[in-house]
Amino acid sequence: MKIIVPMAGLGKRMRPHTLTVPKPLVPIAGKPIVERLMEDIVQVCNESVDEIAYIISPAFGAAVEAKLKDIAARLGAVGTIHYQEEALGTAHAIMCAQSALSGKVVVAFADTLFKADFKLDTSHEGIIWVNQVEDPRQFGVVKIAADGHISEFHEKPQEFISDLAIIGIYYFKDGAYLKSELQYLLDNDIRDKGEYQLTNALENMKQKGTKFFPGRVTEWLDCGNKDATVYTNQRYLEFIKGQPLQAATAKITNSTIIQPCYIGENVVIENTVLGPHVSVGDNSHISGSVISNSIIQTNSQLRSVLLHNAMVGNHAVWNGRSRDLSVGDYNVITE
């Protein structure tokens, strides 16, 4: 089994947090978004994952590439790096890792997380992860036939057709077949709104008799902007609250921790009420503060702050008072 992860986007809706790191490396409950996603996919697979192929921008740099390879290694796979130099759509992105398109393949776009209670049935020709949504007009949706396979694909239907939205994770039994269908789009310059789209290949495959089945997730979590990411952090802390979430090297003095919270290596917390639903990255120092439902990244210093629904980047320094805000890396705020 291979996993292909298109993640070359610049994450503009997450700025300033994506000015120094790609969005998939922003932490959720102490781990990068992409690592959480890979863990969840491996958990639903019925067989081992041999390769994780990351499709990134060349601008991400060697340090990011090394971190991605480390994530793959922790899951028992080889991490490979592939570049997408120009954003030309989902089909084009996947083809940037065409060397990985063989055998059984999962394609997972790294801007969403999920929870599921099913195991992947690799005997199916294809599976598309879906989730029921209240307003399907802003999503690609599928319609299900009586025998359970996907009978129709529709992109952002303005009239109700189905409320099962495609969440951006797909399984293909034959990666080479997918590769040939994507190549057909590129060779014949078949575009939708100026880009080469995976949905066009899926429709072509369906017309040729390929049967896709839905993989219904129990929860779908977005990491598209600050508020959504903070909420996803909250939900993940609830998912994993039975696990050890406080590093042995953390130093907590005269403080109250309201669980669940993640507290990283060498964190110092003094005279503070922390939680619930707070993640604090390695080497951060918090004193004289009250913080809930927030993400504090690594090497940051916060003193005398009252925070809720906040996201603070790496190497930030903040002395101040309450705000609902998003503070980027290396910012210094004094009030």
C-alpha cells in the first residue's frame, strides 16, 4: 500500500502561521496535521504502508523534507519527495508523484482530518471517503445506488442531490489505472475551471465500469483557517485524552491544568490556569496567565495573558491581556 499526499499549497487562509512552515506541519495536539492524517489512514488500512509520497512546493526546503521523511519512517514507511512547481489542479498534483502510482494507493489531500470506525476493504476497485454535511452546495458530493456503490458525482450542486460530501481521501486498487486516466486528462488538455481535476478522471473511470464505494467517516475536521484549526485541536485532544499528553521534562509550578491538554518537552508553566483544550509546544514558557481552547507552538513566551480561541506561533513573545487572535511566528507583543 502507498499513500500519496498532495500538499504543495501555500495555505494562505492560515497566514501568518504558514509564512514559515507549510500548513500540513502546523501542530494539532502536539503533532503536525499531516502526521495525524497519516496515522488515521494507517489505522483504517488492513495492510502495511510501504511508501508515503509527499507532493510539495520546492520552496518548502530541506528541513521540511527531512521532517516529512521522519513522519513516514515513524509509521514504518519510506518517505519520498515530489515537487509541484505550479498549481494546476488535483489531477496534476497527483501526477507529480507518478512513480508512486502502482498497486494499491490511497490519495489524501493534507488539509483535512477525520475519524472513522471502518476498516478499508481493499478488494473494492475504489473507495471515496465521504461525510454527511448540512449544506452540500459548497462541496463535491456523491449519490449512492441501491447496491451501495457511488452512482453519481456532482460538484457543488445548487439544488439538493445528496448531502454526502467528498472529504479529499481516496483509495484505488490499481494505481497504474488511475495514472493512465490522469495522463489522459493532461495529454488532451481536459480542464475544469482552468485546472486538471481528479473528479474528471473519477467520472471517466465510472463510465468505464469502475465501481467506487463510500467510506463514511464519523467526524470530518477542517484545518483551513485559525478558528477551524483551534477547533480541530480541541476535538483531537478529546479523542486522545486517555494517552499520556504531558512530557516528563515539563515543569509546572503553582498552576492548575484542566484536562485534556497537551504539554510538550521542556515547557515551563508558572502561576497559570491552563485548559481545557490547550496544546503547548516544546520549549515554551507561560506564566501568570489563564489560557483555554488554544494552540501555543514551540519556543514561545507568554506572560500575563488571558487567552481563549487563540493560536500563537513559534518563537513568539507576548506580554499582554485577553484577545481572540492569531499570532504568527517571531512576533513580539507588549501591552
